[in-house]
Amino acid sequence: MKTVSLIIPCYNEADVLELLKKELNRVCDPLKEYQFEFVFVNDGSKDTTLDILKDFAQRDSRCKFISFSRNFGKEAAMLAGMQYAVHADYVGIIDADLQHSPDLIPEMIDACEKEGYDVAAARRSDREGEEALKSALSNTFYKVINKVSEIQINDSAQDFRIMKQKVVLSILSMPERIRFSKGIFTWVGFHTKWFSHENRERAAGETKWSLRKLAKYAIDGILGYTSSPLRIALWLGVLMLLIGVGVGIYAIVRCFSFDELLMESFVMLYSILFLLMGIVLSLLGVLGEYLARVYTEVKGRPVYIISESNIKQ
């Protein structure tokens, strides 16, 4: 009997977990040819999420839980789940908020089991219900990263997927601590079948993705999969140097030719000076972001810390 492990990251999802469990039972129970387990990863929730997960584990032996010592983020939760579930024939990832439809799970498993695909992944067919600003920023992010990166990330791709064991092993072989899973999923490759589905509202609770978190996620994605910002900094610096030299020469000529325009020339020089200072500081910021990532990787701290679990290591 083939085994299927479904990884479910949870952060303050107490309001929706009971409904999620009912949906998973409804979809997975009829699939008698597969042995399922549900790996809930509590990402430092501040509500009663952990208590509910413990109750699930008592009522259903298929339910496993991993609870972090604090909130480490969804990327860490997915990694922890994959590190545990790597023994399974098929490993899936699905959000707890039911924006990912469990009804796709049987079709995804069939795509891997019967059609020979290595990965069955979901992508949104629309962004209905999403805030206009978030939608616009998301579209801009994917356009930018696909222009500058060596990989092409589907702008509607989601973390919701079913993967064969060899795919999970490939993902776990990548040791970076600042993780951008959508980039990792694309980078490792493999034969993927895409399933389109309509955007769904959360079944309960509120989204945990603020604009600040989305901005950080976007920066991690861009800096993690391209060095183009460093090259842009180099060429922009050269361009600004040439412009600065040209404007400086022009201002000096005007000073000697037109005494009455002396003050205007100095104003122009100061304007150019502040412009160049702004550009230099911005480029130092880009270098700082890359250096910060090197510093984080070199420290070698764990991606997450487990405070308790019902999984025997």
C-alpha cells in the first residue's frame, strides 16, 4: 500500500481546523488503496491551534503534529514537514485555511501514480477576491523575478502540490536557511502536471500575509535566485559617474562664461551631489542585503526549533 503524507502548516488556525479535518476525511477516506497521514506543523500559534492538534492526534492515529518554539514562518514549517514525511511514497503540501481545495488531492495522486508525473501542483486561474494592491504587487514581483532570474516561476503557482519521494529528497538536499520554496520547487525541475482552480476565500480566520511580510518574501525570492541586482548596481554606478562628470564640466564652463549664473551652477552641482549620494547609499543597501544573507547562512543556526511533537524520531 502506497503512503501519502500531507503537510499542513498552521499559524493561528484554530477557527478552521475542525472544518479542514472534516474535508480531509471526506476526500481521503474513500482512497482505500493509500495509507494517509496528516502532518500538522504548528508554527508558534498564539491561539488554541496546538490544543486542537493534540486532540486530533488522540482521536485519529493518522494525525501527527510538530510544534515550533516560536513563529519561524511558513517556509520553515514546510521544511519541517518534508523532513519528517520524506519516508512516504508521496508527499503533499496544503494550506490549513481551505483556500486550497482538498478535492484536487485524488486527481493529483493519480497524476503521479498513474500518469507518470513527478509533481502535481495547483495554480490559480484567477485572483478574484484578492486586494487590488496585493494583486498588482504580486504581478509586478513575478515579472521582475522572471526577467532577472535564471529560473521562470509561474506567477499563479501555489505551494499546494503532491510530490514523489525523489522530488522531496532533491528539495531537502538544498541546505539554505533563507528559503523561497516556489523558487526551490522550480529550480529542482521534474515533470510537473498543473491543476487550475479558482481562487477561494478563507473558510475562517484572517490572512497572515501582511504587505510587510509579502515584501520580505519578494526580496528573499529575488536575492535568492539572481545576482542581477549586483550587476545593475555596477552599471548604474558607471552611468551615474559619467553623468556626474559631464554635468560637472558643464557647470564649470557656465561659471566661467556667465558670472550671473554662478549660484545656479552651484545649485546644480549640489543637486547632482545629493543624487549621487542617494544612488551610492542605495547600492550599499543592495550589497548589505546580500551580505546579510551570507552572514545568516554562515552562522548555521537551525531553520526552526521544535518544542513538542507526537512523532517518535
